[in-house]
Amino acid sequence: MNNFVNAHARHDDNRNTPRGVFSRERSLTKLIAAILAGTMLLPLSACGGSDSDTSALSSDSASESATPSESASPSETPESSASPSDDASAQSDANSGSSNASGAAVDMLATLPVKGRAPKTGYARTQFGAAWSDVDHNGCDTRNDILKRDMTNVTFKSGTHDCVVKTGTLNDPYTGKTINFVRGQHTSTAVQIDHVVALSDAWQKGAQQLNADQRLQLANDPYNLLAVDGPANQQKSDSDAASWLPSNKSFRCQYVARQIGVKHKYALWVTQAEKDAMTNVLSGCPGQTVPDGGGVVASAQADSQPAQTPEPAQTTQAAPAPAQTQAAPAPAPTQQSGGDVYYQNCSAVRAAGKAPLYQGQPGYSRKLDRDGDGVACE
């Protein structure tokens, strides 16, 4: 017993020696190292269980990282810069009035309103001003301007400052034949000036809503006028495309396209039958364009009308227009006597909407045809 006590005492004494202290420190160090080692093993085992997720994430990351590199690559740069240039080009086309004016006829036809024909009530030729007025102030009337424009080998009556056409050659667009024009009482009617969109047709399809100046312009606008075969012009009368087309089939596409251009220019509409006829003609020439020279007046009149509406002076002028004043006595001169139509003077002819009168037409007389060229009340 004493020996055990003594040995335990020596053991306690050894614990307090420097060697004992060092031994305890080593044991504590090993214990801490073991704990740390165990702690590090836990994350490693967790990472090992997510290889598939990590692979998928890496794939997504690679895909995401590829996107910036593709957008930044030189090959993609032109595409991103092409969009602004395309937009600029489209904007340029939209702002180009001339290109729109001479665009495809089928496209412009699609923009025309489709309505029924309005009543002809109130129509008179004088609603469109005096026949063949010198609206461009060049000293020549509109009829002679168009004869000069559309014919070749033109000669002029002496002393008229090249304003009165004496002879010329017309390649008639309506019939396809060649006409040798000679001014005279029995020959002038061979070539007549046609309103491509007849004034009566225009009146029933929107021209009633134009002001007096715009109707005067429509009646004398070279864009709406052609020198043509006289009998063909008489046959057409005031027909639209649904009821009359030129016998020269090779000209029908151009004819219809010009009608579309005029109606677009003056904000006139078409009937459904008229549109169908035009569409049928253009189906044989889908590339047909609207002739140059139109497409701007429609927008101009839209700008001018609001300014004219509040002006009492212009409103007053529209009501007592000279044309309407002359229309009152028109019935008396046009009364038939013995089956013939008689006009006292050219004012009565214009009031009845019959000017100009050609030789052979009811009401024509040499008294009205002062220069004896076969065309009265020009």
C-alpha cells in the first residue's frame, strides 16, 4: 500500500515536471489536429456528391460566357450596325414624296377610298372654271398647251406667239393609230383633249368637296389631260374604268395607272366596280407604276383647306361663283326647237357644261366658232 501511494505520488510529481507538461501539450496538439482533419473531410465529401450539377453549371456558364463573346465578335458587329442603316433607309423612303408618287399602281390603288357614286346634282362644266383656262399664265390656253406637248411635227398659226397649234402628228394612245392634225372647221375635231378622269366622274367621287381653285386646277392639270382621237373621246364621255377602256390594249395599264394617280392627287375615291376593273387591268402588268407628276396636290390641299375654311371671303366666293350665276339662264338657251339645240352665246354653252363644242355636236354653230377651226367656245 505504501509502495502504491509512493508510486502515485511520484506520478503526480512527474506531471508537474517540464517533461510532463511537454507531454500534455503534444497530446493536446494531436487532438486539435485530429479535430481539424475531421472538419475538412466534410466539405470534401459534399463536393464529391455534386459532380453532375457542377457539370451542368459549367455548361451554362460556358454558354453564358459564349454569348458576350459572340455579340462582341467582329462578325456580329455589322448586323448590329445594319439595323440603324435599314431604319434610316426606310425613313428616307417614307419622306420621299416623289418615290411614293411614282410607286406601283396596285399599291396606290389600295390606298384609294372605295365608296358609292354620289349624285350628279349640281354638276356643271363651269364648276371647274372656264374651259381651257391659262392656269400656268404662259399666254396659251390649256388645249393648245396639250396639243403642243403630245404631238410631233407641230407648226403654229402665225401671229400667235406659238400658242395656236396649226398642224401636228399624233400617235393616238387610245386607238394606236396615227392622226395628222390640221386646224380647221372640219378637221380640228379629229384630235380632242380628254380628261383622263372625266370631270363629271370626279364631281361624283369627291370633287364636290374641293374648292373652286382646286377644281380649276383639276380641269386644267396636264397630268389629267391627253390629246387623243376625237371619236374615241366622244365614245368615252364621262365613263370610268368600269365602263370604258381604250381599244388599244397595250395602253390600258398606263391609262388606269394615270387615273389612279389623278384620283390620289386630288383625294378622289373609286367605286367597287371601278376598283375591280382597275385591278383586273393591272393584274396583267403588276410592275406598272403611276406616272410622275402627281401625288403632291392631295397633301397640299389638305394643308390649304383648313386655312380656307374660316375665311369668310372664300366662303362667300364659293356660293355666288360666276359659274353658278351663269347656270340660271342655261336651260333657256338649251331648249330644243325643232329637234335642235340652240345656244345664244358661249356663256350659255359654258353654263350648260358643254364647252367646248365640236362641229357635229348638238348646239354647234359657226357663230360660236369664231376662228372657224371646228371647235366652238374653246
